[in-house]
Amino acid sequence: MGDQEEEELRMALHMSMQNSPPEAKRSKPRENVGSTTVSATLEESPEAKNRKLQRELMAAAAEKRMTMAKNLAAAKTQTSFTVAAPDKGVSVIKAEKDVVTRPIIQKAEDLREELSPEVANQLFSMVFGSSVSRDILAQWTNQGIRFSADPETCMGLVQHEGGPCGVLATIQAFVLKYLLFCPDEIGKHSPNLPQQNLGSRSFFQSDSVTLDNLSSLTEDGKTRALVQSMVEILFLCGSKKQAIIATLSILGQPTEEGSEYGEKDEIIAKALEGLSIESASDVQKVLRVNTYTSRMSAFHSLQRMLPVFQSRMGAMLFLISALLSRGLESVQADRDDPSLPLVTAPFGHASQEIVNLLLCGQAVPNVFDGRMDLGGGMFLKGIPTSVDVGFLSLLESFNFCKVGQHLKRPKWPIWVVGSESHYTVLFAFNTHVQDENELEERESQIRRAFDAQDQSGGGGFISVEGLHQVLREININLPPEKVDHLCSSGFIVWSEFWQVLLELDKSLGGMKDSSGLMGKKLFDLYHFNGIAKSVLNGNQATSGSVISMQRPRLSKLRVSVPPRWTPEEFMADVGMSSNTGSQDPTGKDMVVEVTRPEPTQHAPLVDCIRTRWPRAVCNWDGDPPSIV
């Protein structure tokens, strides 16, 4: 390599003796160029000129070698480009930098591109509003994105502060997607990962996934699932074209090798001592951003920056990254009322816009499908398309909203669950829990047709004209007296309409199956609440005492969805089956037992489940699952 460098230098020197010397590449333009430079050169001695020429030739050769090395390492290089905020031309420019291992604390000349004061003001006001309490700011600046240390809930992200649960629960839902259903996707962008290790066995110590072996997840698998989930969400916010990752000026990218995560945590914690974000100027001073159009590059960089997101600033940094990936002007355009802050007062909870942004890539405020025309050119915006992980709301059981089919029937059986004050996650190991039989498909068809005529903002009622349109669309032959009864008040409520259909025979387009062969569904659901609460750790054999520990909660629910019998039909069938005798080979009468469904246990989560599976009966062992 040294001989090659000397040869390049000799050739460059030989060429310089015949013509003007080559100009070395520079990151900044020369100053004082022109006649002054020429006259100064003429005054220099031949010896000084030769020394200067030699230095420039050596610089040019060194620059050439650096360029060649950079091309060979192109997979680790970030190219420079400009990301412009829509409509107003506010841009965030990323300087050209190699994605290489760096020390955690960076020098001033290595800082990433900062936000302009205008963008920082818009960002802070959008998230927190014009006045925000220190308690809310403390919640959002003291929550990292970290897995639970408890063996039973090690697959879950633990929450210590109120407020950021909407961000954590949504990331958790995507993590479960990769761990349970897409393990092969986890390693696609992971560096130095052998191709043969991309299957689920790389991440689980057994071949099948059950509640019992969730604790056997490898740390490597969980980490890659987390990084992949964060990258997917950010590109979803960036319309699958870009992702912007926000970090802090006082922190760089921790080295991928070398120090352990515990050491990195200590270094980062020390660097964050005394750091507070209480205003837009604080955001502008400490925030730095990088923009990526390659998922591989984003994966590599986020993997190195993961200790920063595991720090106490993690949840806020990820929210800011999602908002910037979407574009602040686009976020405001998504919303029905852009004047309200995204973090809601007085408790600092993530709004529905934040959760929807992370689920579908748009910060729409509603959970119904598509958009609702209010007339006069006014619309309410809902979920525009199908999603990978869904959403269920306790508020729907109170008739305060209507969750559409996009969120209720996601691609994978995973749902973020929203209550009045908290977000948790519901999931299943088996995709068949979403399979529908013929009558369930019919119910979904009827509900979609009814909702399409509902102009009440999710109130659950339609006009007389809307009823006739529904009956035509879905071929329901309703007797005239039933139609008159439904239309007597001038509007038709869903619950009354549905009751009529339950009593209408299937041959007329209703839901009553005279054959009684309606099928019963049995499956298991699992609920994860990331908030760290005190739970009992069992009786100690030696002392007989009970130890309380702080950890998230993971609950298993046995779900039974009974047939669509009316109570009278159900009891009649039970009586008939119980009184029917048969004989075994010994000639003795056998009584055919009919197993009655278990008496249902109730908790607010059950009300959420019933918005997805009406009539569901749920049972569990131990304490009831909590959604608060």
C-alpha cells in the first residue's frame, strides 16, 4: 500500500511540473482567492512554492484514498439530502456523515444537524401547547424504551411514568408482531447476521411460542425486534419513503462493540444529569436529527443509538422522530383541531392522534374507517386503510365512539387497548382467532352497510332513507310491520335494528339459524399492561410472608364466543340434550351431559373484547386483567 501511495505522489508531482498543480479537495471554499492570491504566489521563493505544492499533492492523494475507502464501505455511509416540511418550505438538512462507531460523547464539530428555532417552536407547541406543567414534562422526559427485567414479562416494555403509555404500547404491539409472527424479518437488516439464523429458533429457545416460553426469548432477538419495530413505525409515518431519527447533541452513537450496555447506560445517565426540556428553546439547543431513505441504514443507526432511546429521554425522542418523519405541517393537516396539544392535559396522556400516527402513519383523531362527510365541504378524518396491528377502545362500549373494521380486524391478532387514561396491549398466538364463519361474515357485512349510512359521528343511528338503502344493499327481506316499527321515531338505532335481525330467519337475510348449527368459538387471548405495579410474588416457604415487587402484568384469558342462540333456544336445546338417553355396549343407559358455558368473569377489558367479539365470555386465573 505504501509503494502505491509513493507512485501516486511521484506521478502527481511529475504532472505538476508540466502543468498547473492539481487543486486538493476541500470541505470549505478558499478565502481571499483572486489577484491577491496570485501576487502572493509570485512573491514566494521557489523552495517555498515546492513545499506548498508537495503538501497540496499529498493532501490530494490522501483525499483520493479516503474517497476509495468510503466507496468500499458504502453500506455504512449516509448520503446527504434535504427534507422539506410540506407547504412552508421549512427544511431540516443532514450533513454528510458516515454511520460508523463513535464515542458516546461527541465533540462540537461532530454534532448532527439541529432544528431551526421556527421548527422547534412549532414542534414544542404542537406536542405540549402554550402552557404545560412541569409534572407532564417530567413524565415525558423520564421514560425510556426498555424491556422488563422480570422473567415472566421480559417480552414487554416497562413503563414507570404516566403519560407516554400510548407510545410504548404501540411500539410493544409491533414488537409482538415480529416476535410472534415475523421472526424471519427481524434479522434482514441486522449486520453480521448469518443467513441461516433468521428463523424463529434464533429468538426462542423452543420451536413454538406459548405463554410459558415467552420468558425464553433471547436478548438478541428482543433487541432486533425492538429496533425493527421502531424503524417500521418511523417509515410508516414517513409514507414509507423516509424516516427521521432524533437524538441529543450531548450524545452520539454508542459503539456497537466494546463496552457493555450497562456501561453505556451509566455514561448516558451521567451525560443527562441536569438536562431538562421545558421550552422550545431547550428543544432547539439539544435536539439533532438524521434523515434516512434506506431502511437498512436506519436500522444500523438506530441499533447503535438504542442505548439513547433506552435512556430516560427515549419515549420523547421517539415521539419527536415520528412527528418529524410525518412532517409537522402534514401532522397538523391530519387533525380535526390542530389548536389542541397532542399530549392532553391535565394528566399528560398521549392523544388518539399520537396512537393513530404510530399505527397507520397519519395523525388522524378518529378511529372509524375512512372519513365522514359532514356536508359543506367539512370532513372528519378516520383510519384511511388497513393496518398490521389494531386498536380497541373501552369508550366504544360506552357508545362514545365507533372503532372501524380497519382497526378491529388488523392483519395480525394484536391490538392496542385504550381506556380513559391508559393504553395496554391485547394479543393472540394464533391468527385463526380472526377467522369468521358464514354468519360472522354476514354480521360484518351488515355492520359495514349500516355504518356507511351513519352520519351521526359514530352515534349508532341512521335515517329512514339510510335504512332502506341498507336493506337494498344487503338483501334483507324485512316484513313491512317490522320496517314501520323501526321507522316510527324517524331514525333507526343500531341496537334495535340488530335485535330485529337476530329474530329474522337466515332465509330472509337475518341472523336466526333454524338448524341450530351456529358453531362456538374457543380461543385464548393475552393481555399485557406495561405499567410497573406492585404485585405479590408468592408465599415464602421459610417465613410465610408475601413479597411485593414492581413489574408489569401479563394475563391469559380463556375466551368463549357462544352461538347466536336466543336464551329460549339455548335452554330448550340444553333440556332436549339432557333428557336424551343412549346405551353403551353393556346395555346401560348413558346420560349425555351438556357442558354449560363457564360463568363469565367481568373486568373493563371484557367490555373491550366484546366490541370485537360480541357475546364473548372471558375467564382467567388470579387477579383480573387491568387496563388502567
